Amino acid sequence: MPYSLWMTDIVCAGILAADFLFRGIYLSSRRRDYMLSFPGLVTLAVVLPVLPTSFFLQYHTFWYGISDWRFLYPMRFVTCYIEAKAVLSRCHGLMSPVQQFAMLCYLQLTIIIAVAAGVIQIAETADEKYADGNLGEWTFFNSFFNSVLAFVTIQSPPADNPLAKVCVGALVLVLILVVPYQVSQILALGSSFSPYELASHTPSPTSKHIILCGDLTPSRIDHFFREVFHDDHDLVDINVVVLSEEEPATSLISLLMDPFFEKRASFIQGSLLDVDDAQRAACGSADAIFILARRVAGETPASCDHRALMRVLAARREAPKARVFAQLHLSANRHLVADLGVSSVLCFSEVMHSLLGQNCVCPGFSTFMYSLTSTSSYDSSSDYDEPPAADASWEDRYLHGSSHEVYSVELPPAAVVYGKTFSEVASLAYAQCSGVIVFAITTAESSKGNGGKLLLNPGDSYTCVGEETVFVIAQDRREASAVTDMQPSDSMPDAWTAQRRGSKSRQLSRGASSKAKRLSMTGSSSTGNDTPSSLGDSEMSSPHRRQSRFVNWQAEAASPASTFSQENRGAWKPEDDDDDPLAIKTSGLSPTNTISAEAAVIQDVAALHFEVGHIVVCVLSPSSFPHHLEYLIGPLRVRALRQHRPVVIVTAPLPEVDDYEHFYRFQGIHFIVGDPFRQSTLRRAGVQRAFRIVLMGAEGEVSDTGTSELLQDAACIALHKTITTFIGPTQAPRIITELVNRANVHFIAQNLSVSGWFPLAECDAAAASTSSLELARNFAVSPAFAAGLTYSTSLCDSLLINQFFNARIKNILREFIFASWTDGGVGTLPSTPATAGGFGEAVVSPTLSTSSAMGVQRSSLFAVEVPMDFVGRTFEFVFHYLLSSDGILVIGLYRCRPDAMLHSSSSVRLLTEGRWTNETKRDPRARIEVPERDRSVPFGYVYVNPQPHEVLTGNDLLYVLSDIQPCWAEADKD
């Protein structure tokens, strides 16, 4: 026997002998039972022929010769099986149960064939001619191969010896019995485990990956994929790992099989709270973790937020360096994650309620925000170097506007913009950069340490110094970067200076008075930076301006800060002359006094004799009142609005004291207790005369398992249909609906189609390219969404996702959505908004901030009618004109459907002095010519940053950024 084999034999036998003596005898409490057990006997059969028997043999082995002792050697394979099985039982952390059982089955089959091969080899070589050790063709490898061949082919036995034939027969019988049983066991065990429970993600050193987890649904995952992998993000080195506690739906499986997503996305069934699942998803090396929240039917928002907290804690434990983006329902629970280093927190109660409130005062506000914050592309064969044809479909214009997004860039150096106001820079950028709109700026640091504030259109109150960070509306990054490459210009656009008037002639504007006030200040003046214009020589350096088109209505108001005007106050005053009995008296209240909503309950709004249209809010939930309703009412009570409308809330349950105390200080809030599905309740709420009707669905609530995801909004859609039938189809655009599933938007569009205002097939080209299936999949082109009449909680995911690509976008959203009413305006909340900025940061009140003290204005978004002298003008002309006259920035249009009451002229036959004459009667040509109470409901589509040559009509509304709601003055006659 070769020396190396002999030493290997001794070492292996020694290890087995030590294990037998130590564990089997010394540590065992039942030594005899172990020695007589099958593993003990197998160990003795393997060890004794080597230790000590081999020391007394001539060749140190029984293998030489034809002795029957050779039949002990196949027992070594049995020992291998016993030890390998013990090792596999300890690998549960590295292998799944299915993998372990499959490995054990393969090992069993291999050992059975190996033992049979050894027996056949020994039986066939039990002849004198093999006594010298030369086995010829009967090597173990050949015997093993013949054994496998015998089982697979079931042909004549590959053996001549009777014992070998018996062994082959037994082998075939055993394998016939064992293999089907083991295969069935593997299949049964495999069917109890999803392949996604066994999946894992291996991080790549050349690419990053992000984790998506939480309360996921197929539509949310699909939306996440479409948003992350959009072409505008230009991502080639990022992967998405979905970590879900549920198995993927069939639609999601087909999506994962798409060649595009197959290489970029993976699905793992598991929980972020489970350490093993988190390791399979490689959370420790993830670049970001998204935790989406959605409460299940019947679950309280607080319970859902508590689950989100658990996931945030697990994310911080597994990935302390990863950025975490989380969703919550209640802003009151924001403190739970305040100290956990969460990059961004989005609260449904803040965002959804604020968007619904803004939609009431600014038509299409939510759609405008979605167009700016979500990724979308517009691909059309139309050539937009030329003006669109007159009969072009609304979809083309709407999708062209939706393709614009927000980008942050730097202004050119001081040599280009130093000393110019923000209005002048915005006008130059629009002229030089092919229609790119600069709408916000982060103020520069001054010598006194002031600055760094984000402002929407500060207008003429801020003077640029160069290289500040600005936010622009552009179609892609290339267009946005053109702002940084602007060249010096000594002249302003033609529309800016076509009518030369000095700033002294701006008597009607708040610009003249406010500018004089700012120039009278000492120090750095209004800009917060030392520039020539801030030192008092702006009269010489600034270009000539157009006369103001703005009437400063705030100067005429007695106290616009926190109370309604006398006209508005009378709008909801009862018939008698007593004080308003529904107003909550706060003076003299002790901490023990209970604030109750019952004092604001009314039976019928007709008794209040509203002089202006009121806003009706319908709460669908029969058992709970929505939390944080102050975020809906706040935007309706800001100083910047000319008119504060009464709010009537139709609800079955009244708010709890903790909820009501956040908005009871707002004036003009009333409750109608009843079922909103009953016409008697709707009649008592005065929905026929309402200015807007808001339907509040189950915010962020998903249905129970087994219920179709599309049925989550059944109650809300049914109420929309009920109210549409009650008030008439022509008044349907007054209804603003909150949905859970974005795919249900097209059901609202079907309710609106009865009015005939927004036919889906507006022109033949659009009808040929748009099918009902495409409309159902692409919610963004639904007329209901394009008009801003509905918004889905699922679209809040877009706001969170895009913060991963642009961290500053949350500041823009905060300015647009929250800053207008959380900065000390009318009805400032007593607690939450002062510290809850909407996205995890405090809102700095301009009334208290340095920038406000210096006089830098803070703008909000308004939708106003187009003045008569702008009808027929291009968007570019109006853009430059309003920047020149009042520093008002136009960023889009709300293009209404043609109104039947707006005609150019009509011929009327009149009887004058006994003679019939034809007299041409001029009808209104623009909405602004129609008295406000007689105007039709604005119903159209949002058009973000139209083409510069787009011609304005009398049906359009202008989206403007202004510090107060504009009120147009008469234009000067040239």
C-alpha cells in the first residue's frame, strides 16, 4: 500500500476513533446503546480494520487478496453519509430548508450507488487472478459508472458474478422505491416555499442598489419602477430590491420578467424586521431605503405609523449609513423618527389635505405640483418649433407641459447678473434660454451672515450677486444648464421695454410703495446683500418699466391678518344682529375647559345666508373624522387671498377634542352632521350653491386581502356620481375628489364626460392614438386628473421618490404647499405647523426671519383670469410684461374649455321709433368680463410653461407667483 494512502487511512481512522471514544462513550449517558446503534457499529466497522488491525498486516490493508474482509470497505461511504448529514443539519443559516433537503436526497442517492458499486467491484474481483491487486477493468470508477448505467437504462446487469447480479438487482429495486419518494418530497417541500423566499441580492462593486419595503401593492411597485428608471434620471448603475412580506402578484411577476427590469430589479419575499431577510436583500450596503406606508381597512393611522417606526428602526440597525425615506399618516407622529437620521418624512395628512385645500383656491394646483415633481416624457411627431395647429388636441399641449420638471442650477457669475433684480434675471433667462423659467432662488450670504433662504419669486425685492442656486422649470437638464451659461446683456427683452415708463409712474401698484419702503431702510436694504440697487441708485441702474397692472387691495383692507373683512364676515352671519354664535370664544378659557365641535354644528346652511359661495367638505368615513384637517383649512385662510369663503364639513362623526383644537380658531367653519350619500344631507349643506365640493376618501387606506385593489375607492366614486346627479353634470367640475388608487381616476372622468365639457375624443388624431385601455393605464392623461379635479394618495410616492434624485425638491414643495399659510398668515395654527414644515424640517416664518425683516417678498401660486389687453397676446409677451410691471412671474396656464357665454358679437333686431334695425351686441370675450358670481366653473387642463408663442385666450387662467392674489387694474391707453 502506498505510504501516502496508508497515512491518510490512519489519520481518518484516528479522528473517527477519537470521536467515538469521546462523544459516544465518555460524554454519553447511554454508552452501551450507542455502541450497539447503527452509527456506532458503522464507525467500528470503519475504524477497526485500520486501528489496530492494519499494523499487523503485510500490506497494511485487507484490500489485497480475495478475502471477504474487503466487504467492510463500502461501509466507509455510510460513514461519509452520516457525517455529511450532521454537517448539513448545521447549515440552516446558509441554506433554505428546501435546499437542505434536496442536498440530503442527492447525498443519499450517491451513497446508495457508491455502496452498490463497491460491492459489485469486490464481488467481481473475488477470483484468484485478481489476488495480486491488479483489478483490470474492475476499477471503482467503472463499477460506479456501470451501476448508474444499470439504473438509468435497466438493461442486462453489468456483472457476471452471482453476488454482483444480486447486488445490481437490489440496487435497481431500492432506487426505484427511493427516487420517486424523494422527488415527491422535494416537490412537496418546494411548493410550500416561494422562490422569492429563497432569493437574495448580491451587491455589485460597480453599481448601487436601493431597497423598497413597507406596505406595498403591485401598483405602487410598478409606479416606483417607472419613476426610478425613467429616462430623465439617466440611471445605468442602480438596482432596485423589493423587500415585501407578500408574494408578488401575477402582474408583478410578468413585470419582473421584462428584459429591462429583469437586469435592474429583484424581488425578495421577506421582512425588513427579520435580520436574515435584511441580509438577503443586502440592506447593509444599500444606498437608500424607502419605507412606504398604507393603512389597512379598519386600522387606525397611529397603528400604521407604529409599523413604519419599527421598519425605520430596523433600517437604522441594518444600514446605519443608508439614506432613509419614510411615509407616515399623522404629522403628530413625526417626533417618533425625528432623532433617527431619516432623510425625508412625508406625512399623508399634511400633503393630501394641503393639496385639496390649495385646489379649492387655485384650480389644478395638485396636477401642477405633480407635473413639476414627477418624471414624464413627451414624445410627439409634432414640430414645436412652429406654433401648434389651431385644431391640435388638448393632450398634446398638456403632455408637453407635463414633460417639464424642476432642476436646480447656479446663476452665472457676477459679471452677468450682479446688480440685477430677480425679475430682470428671470426675464433674461427666459429670453436667452429658449423658454426656461427661473422661479425660485436661494439667497446669497451677505456680509452680516444673512441669506441662504429659499424664496419663490422674490421679484424686485431681491438683487442677485451671482452664482446663487436657482430653481428652474425646463424639459431636461441640458435646457436647465443653459441658465448657468447665460451671457451679459445690456438690454432687456422687447416686451419689457416696449412701453417706456419710469418706476415713478407706478401709482397703482404695491410695488411703488413697497419699493420706496425698502429703499428707505438702512443697512443692506431689502436684498440682504450689498448691491448698487440696495444703496439707493436703482432709479438710475434699473431699466424702464411698464406701468403696474396691479391694484394693492390689501392697502384698503382694515385688518387682513387674522380676521375676515366686514363684507365676508357678513357672509355667514345669522339673520339676527347678535354676534356669531358659532365663533369659538378663546378668552378666559382655562386648561380644564373642553373645546367641543358641537358648538359649530348647524342644521341648514340656508339659515346663515352666505353672500359668497362656500366650500363643502364631505367626509366619507362613517366612524372616524380625518386627522389634521387644519392643513386643508389653512390654505383657505391666508392673508394673500382676497376672499375667505365659509367651510361646511359634512360628516357623520364629529372631530375629537384633540383634532378640533388644531383648527377651531379658524373662523367660518361649520359642521353638518349626516350621511353625505343622502340628498337631504346634501341639500342642508347647500351643495347646489357651493363654490367647491371636496370629497375626502379613506386617505392612504388599502382594502383587506382578497379584495381588488381597484375597489378601494368605490365609496368615493359612488359619492361623486351621487353629487354629480344631484347638482347637474354642468356643475360636476366643482367636485374635487381624493382617491387611494390612481388607476381609478378614469372613473371620475367617466362621470365628467356626461357634461360634454371634456370629450375623450376631442379630435380624430387623439381618438386614433388613445384607447380606453391606454387611458386606464396612463392616469395622467385622464381629463379628471389633467383638470386637477382629483388627486391620489398613491401619487405621494412620486414626491418621496424624486427627493432621492433631488434632495432640494422638498424645499420647493414646502414653499409651494405649506409656506403660504404657516408663516404667520390668517389663522396660524397654535402648534403643529410652526414646527412641522411638511417634510421633516421646520418652516421658517418670513415674518420672523431675517429675509422678511429686510423686506424680501415671499410668493405663492395663484390662478387669475387673463386681462382683456392680454387676450390674443403670446405667452412670452405676458411673461415679460408682468415681470416688468409688477414683478409677477407667470409659470403656466390653466386652459379652460371654450365657454358658451363667451362670444365675439351677436346681431339683435330692435324696434326703434317704429322701425326694425339690426344692432350688434357685443358679448363678453373673456372670463374677466363676466361678473365673478356669473362665471362658469373653471374646467380645463394644466399647461406648465407653454410654448413662448402660445396665444392666450379669454378662457385661460394664468398661474402666477405673487406675494398676494393679483387684482388687475385698467391698462393704459397708448
